[in-house]
Amino acid sequence: MVPFPFIKGTALSVVVVLEIIQKAASNRSDLRELAESIVNTLVAVRDAVIEHGPTSASHFQRICVEFQTYMTDLLSKLNSEKRSPRGIRRFFRAKKISDDISTYRQRIQTVKEDFLIRTTTTTRLVLSDVQDQVSTKFSTLTGLVETSERTVTSIIKDNISEVLTLGITQSENIEKLRMTLLQAFRERGNVYKGVVRDLVPGDIYIRAPVPRDSWQQNSNFDEYGATIDDCPKIVRVYRVPADHKEQMIQQFQKEVDRRLHLRHPNITQLFGVCVVPTFPALVFHRNVNDRKRYNYGDMMERRSRSSVREALLFYIGMVGNHSFTDLSVRLSLPSTMIGRYNNLSRPLKH
């Protein structure tokens, strides 16, 4: 039996009544049918409660209590009268107990059907409420997602100008860095034989020609004041005749090699070279106003015997750091030249 007191009480009453019926006549079919009807009524209540759980107990409690009261009264009447089995049979037939019990069973079935209808309706209502709640929650969640998307979009739109400004700033910084590196590269430049700058015509900005000295009237070059990387320089551009182009380039190359490693304060020092065949040029340090009057190449171009001695004397003094007075004795130079080369051996004041 199920653990509900009202069913348990009814069942106990039924057991006693069944025992009396069994004693009265175990072979009478009408009493057996009565006993089966009582048992079926009790089983119907039990099965309904088991099938639908504790929530169904309240629906069957009242009718079970009535059925229990009926069975208790029936038992009381049987006990109050000392009847023979024959008398008990007549009592059951006279009281129409079988019809009453069938009525109770029918009432239980009706209550069961009513309970099923109520349960089905309640379940559908609950499911409808659950669906409504799910729809509401889903709508709320959808609204939250849409709100989040709008918030993110708004933040992106609010910050897009800042992002664009930052991108422009980064681009400007990269461009500045590129220009700085390019300027550094230009300042360093390509190196010619690891000694001087290897220039191209585009690096040289020619400003004005330099007046020629008397000894340069028949020279094969022209000199200009120029600017390289915003610094003043002197540029000697060699003329290249079309019919002696190869010969002139070879002569220019020799001039470059001769001046390449020449370093002395009294000689205009080489800053760089431009070896482009259409624009062969030597680029010297300093500007036009600071140009030296003496240089190694100029003296080597003089063909007199004394000029060769002068050039040789100057070169030996520059390399060996010897006194021109001592060397003049060995070379038998005229005494009038001693003072000139002693002054020449000292650095010029700028």
C-alpha cells in the first residue's frame, strides 16, 4: 500500500469485511463478486495515487474517507449482530452492498478522470507560462546583445577619429624616421675605396664658377663653388672631349688615385669624387674663400726643373716631417727659396 493514512485505514476495514464474507460463504459467486468489487475499488484508489504521485492525494482523500466510513459502519453492523453465515448472506443481499461499493468505485473513476483533466490543463498552463518566460528571457537576452552591439559600435565610432589620428601620427613618425635614415645615409654616403665620398651629380649643387688663376688658363677642368648637404665645397669638373673621352677618363682616374690619400694642412684635401663619365669631378673641402693656393697636383703639373724640385721637396717634408732648411742643402736649392719653403711647411692660418 502507499503511505497515505486515509488509504491505509480504508484497507484495514476492507480486510475485516472480506474475512467475514469468506466465513459466510466461500462458494457463493455473488459474495465473491462483492469481495472482488471491494478489492477493485481499493486498488483503483491505490493505482491512481501511485500513478499521479503525492499531488493527487488531496483529490481522492474525501471519497476514500467516505468509503472507509461506509466500510466501518458495515463492519460495525456485522459485529453487533450474531448472524449465521446464511443470515450474513441475506444481509449483504438485502442491503445492496454490492451496488453501493460499485457506486464508490465509479465515483473514484470519475474523480480520477477529473484529476487527469485538471492535471492536463494545469500542465498545459504551466508549459505556456514556461514558454512565455523563456520567450521573455530570450527577448531580454536579445535586447541585451543588441544593446551591447550598439554600445561597442558607439565606442568604435567615438574612438575612430582618435584611431585615425594615431595612425596618421604613426605614419608621420615612420616618414620622419625614414627621412632621418635617408639623411644619415646621404651624409654617410657611398664610400669610394673606403677613403672619400662616392658622389653622383645629383648630390652636387653648383652655385657659381671660381675665377681661374693664370696657370689654369690652359687646364682641362673648371672649378665651381658648390653645396653638398648644405655644406660649401669646391668642385673641379673635368672637361671630357668627345674624341678623347677614354683618354680623359684615364687621366682623371690617375688624378683621383694621386689625391686620394693626400692629407696635409697646406693642401686642399679631397672630400669626394664623382666618377660618372659624363661628369667626372673632384670635390674639395672648404669653400671658395678658404681655397689653398698651394696643392700637390698644381705643382706636379709644372714642368720646369726647379718646380719639380719644389714639389719633391714639399712632398718629402710633408711625409717625413723634416725641415726644408736641411733638405735644401741636400738638393742644392737657391738660398732665396729657403725662406719660402720654411713658411710653406707651417700650416696656414685660416
